[in-house]
Amino acid sequence: MIVPVPDDIEFRISIAVLFALTLIVRSYYQLQSLRSGKSEKFESPGNVAFRSIAGVALFCGIAVYVLRPQWLEWASVPFPLWLRWLGVPVE
């Protein structure tokens, strides 16, 4: 049985804001790393490829949840409101 997605605009906005802040901080430190000129490779190419694919999947999943949550109705779980708000800082 598919549970309809409740009107969860607050959660979608909070996740979009947290994700945007994460991208800003990550971009800042990535630019700092590139400007320093020091670059050491600690990971194998396979691990880098896996992380890249996982990152694209994460970005797409968050974008779909923020823009078209009805596409993810199949994955919804009816948690109480207090538990959903408890999970926002975890993201």
C-alpha cells in the first residue's frame, strides 16, 4: 500500500537549505585545496569512480525529493512529526 506524501514543504525546504550549505562549504575547501597546489592521491581510481557515482545518485535523490516528492511515494514511511524533525539535524 502506498502512503500519500503529506504536505511536507518545511522538510523539503530544510533539506534543500542544508544541502546547499553543505555544497558551499565543500566547494570552498575544495578550492582551497586546489589553490594550495599540494595534491596527494590516497584513493584508488575504482574508489573515486564509486564515490562519484554515489554522489551523483545522492544529488539526484535529494533533487527529486525537493522538486517532485510524489515520485518517491513508494519509499515513504509514516513517521510521527516529532521524529521527522529530530532527523533534520542529522542530515
